[in-house]
Amino acid sequence: MKRVTKILVSVLAIMCFGFVLSACKPKIESAQVKNGTLETTIAKGEELDTSKTIVIVNYSDNSTKEVESKDLTFGEIDINIVGTQKLKITFEDYSFEVPIKVVATEADVSTITSLNSRLLNEFNANKSVREDNKEMEFIDRTQILQVGDDNPFNFRLFASGIDGAGVRRTNITRVRTNVKIEEKQGSNYVELTGDNLNSIVEIDTVNTTLDFKENAIGKTYRVTVSAVNVDEDYLEEGGATTSFTTELQVVDGYNVYNAKDLSLYDNVHSSYDAIKPTTQDVKALILQDNIIITKDDVRKDAFWSESSPNYSGSLSNYTDQTVIGSPIDTADDGIYHRTLADGETFNFLGNYFTIDAKSFPKMVLEFANPDHGVNVKESGYMTAHLSLFYNDALASNPNASTVNWSNIHFVGNGELNAKPENSGAIILSKAKVVNFNATNNITHYFYITNFFIYEEDLKADQGNNVLLNCKAFKSYQTLIYTWGVKNLKIVNCELRDAGGPVMIADHCKQDDNDTTGTTGYTSSIDIIESILESKVTGKEPWFTVYGADSLFGQLTMADQLFTGIDPITGKPNGLPQNPVTMTAGYANDNGTLVPKVNFVAVLKSGSNQGLTTKRIKGYIRVFETQLDYDKFYSAENPEKTTYGLDMTNIMMVDRVFNDPTESIYFESSKSGGYINSNVGTNKDVTMQADDKVNGLYAGIAEGMKEAGVTVTPTQEQFASLNFEQKKDEIAQMIQGISASGLPVANKIGFLGKIYERAKNKAFKEISGWDNALTQVEIDGEIARLTALKENEKEQSKIEKIDARIKELQGLTALSEEEALKWKTTNLVNAVASIVPDASYADGKYSNIYIYNGMGAMIQMYPKTNA
């Protein structure tokens, strides 16, 4: 009896164990075919190939599994009936249906009545003028169709025809065609036939594909395609034709028709090997259709799973979103990652088609700070680092590598609103070491659009980036981010609408003890003939997450500096009244009107994701015209055509850092004139230009009279001149002193006095003055400082005196003649650099220098138009 009981207990235990296993096994909740693994449109009579089908199975525990065709069961469809049929696919005990479209072929009609190319229709529509939506209108709409030589080019034909019963059939495929190809030679097109034709292309006249050969690369062709089976008595009314003609240019690259083809962009991750349509490493990708990117189209290891490195169940404590299946945030990788070889050029050519990632899942955890997760209920935000495309090369490569993108519309998976989940949207592109050129692209709805990385020493031909004729809109954080950038030019671009400023530029990888901004890697940005607009209220998530809300409040309060009106009393505040304001309009915030500011740029330290207090360098310069840019950088005759947000401007940055009142300085982008937020207390505002030159003239004229040198022009003559003429006259006075009959030593002393006066009256420093000293001057200055030191008791001042004496002792003295020459040259150049009419409110932009080491740029508006 005991033995029987034991057996029964064992059986029951086994049964219970099996029940537990069954109960614990996750349930299949849904399934779908992985994009690109099953053809869903076939021609009538064509066998449906299911051998490469992969099904994504989704389980109740949020896990997924890819199932290959060998483990699937497929139902049957009738391939001889035109129309949409349902293919049943079964895995284990779960079944679902996929619509399969069976389309007619030429064999089903007696004549073709129209012939069209979907590809050309979409190509021409995408590049057209868009009166309905200017954001979607490409700036340059002149590019002809580009075609790769690595795989066949498909026009994606569709036709209509009349069958034997007189019934019109549409969407006909496999239409026999005649194809004529003409090569552009000079300004003429010459038809190719025989061996000349066969040497450049292989033509499939049934599927109308053109497989170009290497001989065709770089050449332009005119292609005419016409249907063979045409009865003109049955042609459709309304202008339908049975032929079309297009120009195209052949390039060395692969034609992309779906997301599977797009996987060829990546040459880093082996997890793409099973997806790629070819094993060859292509030199370019050319879009021939709109591409939708979903989770199922890319490598599986880009998403969190229980087998992911660094995964643990505790990660779910940091977010109220589902971790499993969400993208893994990472700073140095992308969904598609291309590492370029030494000297390689890779081209991404769009043909005005779209890459759409709006259905791509968002991240929920930050890579470096997993405790920073998206929390919708508690308004928790993350900082996203993962990019859709990551481009890099080795800085040690002898030759520069280049990535070129052109004529592509990109759509991201974010939105421009305050929802926490959108802080997990993806970045479009990152570029490191490579030269990245983006031409004539349009982007919408990314976390950040373009991200540039400069964190190691580069050669002169590396790290040079250009955005030309590009449009970017509605980025969640900012449109352009530079983690240092050696050289970025933004030319004729339109950058609008972000959750923060239009661009954020970092000085990255500084030493912790760097107090001068001389270590690390800076951002150097030139912007030419471009629209920069991000009108924000300071209440957007970027400002609160990164601690910029208080700064924004300070800026809006400082608007009184420009209007001359106290914002509280409404009365004049005693400052110069300029009819401009930084207010770009108003937004309704729960019934209250709050001012909007066009926040163009922030220049900051990269030592933290938020705003920091550290001295930095770098610049952002905005040029209204290409001519202004050319003049500014002219090697022969440079001209100061703009004042950018320039942390290399030692005079201005020193002034800000040494200001005990911790003022914020506002500088005009036009003239360099400035004012600060404590001007009512310290009266530190740019002197008017006439005051500068008048005071300088008076001092020189007084000294000339004392020395017995003729004063020209007279005071009355000088007063009648305009500003530029006054500067010229002062320069001639200085040169006249140098050429006078005074002893050389007297001339040197005279010019030295002018220098001391000019430092206070006209300019703050003269570059290279220490290199124009005689031994007598050096010894005299050392003696003066030594005497000063003996009477000084404050240790910090004694140390400064010692440092200056040490500098002087290390100088190389010049002869009197050499010193006179260089002093004259330095003074004349300094006079020429005096800013005319240096108003702090006469520029389109105001450059803002903040006492904690950060800079910003905002746009100014006429007060009546704000």
C-alpha cells in the first residue's frame, strides 16, 4: 500500500510540475512577418517564395522571438486569381494571416493603354515646389535621378490594359518594353547600340530593370521606356501615355528599395550579416523608394533583452516604461554604424526620398546614468545618446575619410512637446573624425538632428564639416550639438524649432584644473546666410532638466537694458533707449502670457550634460552674407564683418570673468558694442566711437605740441570729419611722428605714451606690444615694478608683479629702429580696429557672456514688431 501511495505522489508531483511549467510559459500575443522577408505582391502565376520568411513572435512577458520559415507552417493561396488573398501562417498553436496581392500581367490583357513608373512619379513629386507645406520643399530641386551600379535599378513600373472582354485592368506588371539609352557627350545625347550599349548596361525588358556596369559610373544617360504591346485605338483619354523618358546619372553604389537594403550602411555589427542582401562592402547607398524603419528591420542586439550585457531586472525600478525591447542607449554607437577606411568616401544619396523612423521605439533608460529613466507619471526625463547613423574613422589614418549625405528627407521618432517619453527619441546622426557633408536634406522630429564629436587630435584635413542647403525642424532637445567640433560651416540652411536653443556647442575634455580654457577641444562654427530660430519660453523640459531655467529668467529680466524702460514701473531707467527687444512674441501659459525668446545658441563646457561654471573657448559666428564671410577670413585684407559669440575674445572674456558684480554682458553682433546687467551700478557700457577717437586725437595733438611737431589736422578740421576719416587721420599722425626729425629715443617714448593713452581711450590691448620693446624700456619697466613691489603688502599683488617681471626678463629686446617700426605698425593697426558706432543694440543678434564661463546668443527684434 505504501509503495502505491509513493507512486501516486510521484505521478501527482510530475503532473503538478508540468502544470507549473505550462502555467509559467509565456503566451503568444501577436506575430508579424519581418519586413523584407516575404514578398507581399506577386504577379499572376508566380510562385510565392516563403523560404526566407522570418516571423517576429511577441509574448505576454514582452519578450520576442524570431522564427525562421523551417519552423513555420504556411497555408495556400491561388496564384492564378488576381486580387488580394490571405496567407495563413502558423507557429506552434498560434496562427495569423498576411495579405498577398496577386496582380495581373501583360498576358492578361490584349493591349497596354498606359505605362508609368512609380519611382519617377514619386521622385518628381518629392522634388517639386510645395506651396502647401514649405517645410517639405527642398532648397535645391535640380538634381537628376541617381542610380547605382552594384545591383539592378528598377523603375517600379505599373501599367493599365484592356483584356479580351474589353475590361480595363490596372496595376499590371511584367510588361514587355523597349528601352532606348542615350549617353550625354558634351551637350548632346548619343544613342547607344550593340557593343557600346552592352558594355555599360544589362537590360531586362520584361521587368524593366537596368543593371549598369562599372563603365557607366560617372556618366549621364537619357532613358526612354515604351510598352511593346500597344494598340493606339485603345489609348486612355486624359493624356495617359505608354512611354516615358528620364535623365539619370550612374554612381558607384547600391540601389536601396527597402529597410533590408539599408542594412548595408552598417559595416561594424556582424548581427546585420543575416539581413544584408549582399556581402560586398558598398561605396554608396542610393534610395529608390521611401524607407520605413521599425524595430523589426534592424539588428536585435540594439534592444534590451535578458541576455543583454549589463541587464538586470532592477533596471525597471528607474522607469515606468517597459525596458525589455526598448533600444539600448549608447554614446559611441548607432543603429547603423559605419567606420570608414583610410581615405574612404561614402555617399548616402536620397533622390528626394524619405527615411521614416517615426515607428521606431524610443529609449527609456540613459546609458551612463540608468537611474535617469523616462517616468511618465512622475515627469522623469532622460538624456538620449543613441543615434540612428554613426559615422567614424581612426584619427591615426594618414588620409581623411568623408561621408556625404544629399537629397534625403529624414523623419525621427520624437515630438516637440513636454512629454517625458519623447526624451527617449533617437538622434539622427553622429560624426567623429570623418569629414561630414550634408547637402540639401530635410529633417523632422529627432532628439537632436546632427551631432559632431571632436575629442582627439586631428590632422588638418580631418573633422571638417559642412551643412549646405539643409532644413531641420522640431528637435526635442536641440537641432545641432557639437561635442567639440574642429570646423563646422552651416551655409544657406533653415534651422527652426527645438525644445532648447537651435544649437549647443561644447568645449569638451578640459583638464579639471584648467582655468584658462587652453586644454581640451573647442567648437568652431561659422554660419552663413541661414535662418536660426527656436522661440522658447524657458518652461520647456530642456531648461528645467539642465538647470537653464534661472538663466532664462535672468535674460528676460535684462530686456530692460535694451528698451530703456523699467519692466516694473514702466518708467525710463536712465539707460540709452534703443527700440529693440529680445522678446519674439508671447505664448499662453495657463491663461498667462509669457514672453518667447529666439534662443539661437549656447556655448558651454562639456564637463557636464547641463550648464557648468568653467572658463572655455570656441566661437559661433553668424554672417549675413557669403561676402561678409569672405571678407572676415580674407588672408590679404581681413575685415571684421561680424561679432560672433567668441570665447577666444580675450578682452571681452577677461572683462566678464574679472567683473566683481558677476554681470551678464550683452554684445552686438554688428558692432561689438556691449552693455551689462549691472550697468546701473558700474556704468560699464561701450563708449561711443567718436568719444574714443576724439580723446585719442586730443592726447596725441597735445603731445605733438609739447614736442614741437606740427599738428595736422587742426582740432577744427578733425571735428568736421566722419569716423573713418578720423581714424585715418590719427593713423597718419602716428606715422608722421615716426617719420619726424625727433631723436629715435624720443619717438619711442612718444609712441609709448600714445599706447598708454589708447589703452584707456580706444582699445584694451595691442597684440605683440611686448615684442616691440627696447632694452631701455624693458629695464625701465622692471625698475618701476621692483620699486612698486617694495611698497606692496598684499601677497597676491606681489605675485602678479613677480610674474610680470619674469615675463619682461624673458623678452628679446629690439634695436631702437626695429622697435620704432613695430610700435608704429601696432598702433596703426590698433586704431584701424576701433569699432565704429559701437552700440550694444544695433545687431541682429546679441552675444551673451556670462560670468560663470558660459555664452549664449539670442536674436533681437524691433520693439514694435515683438
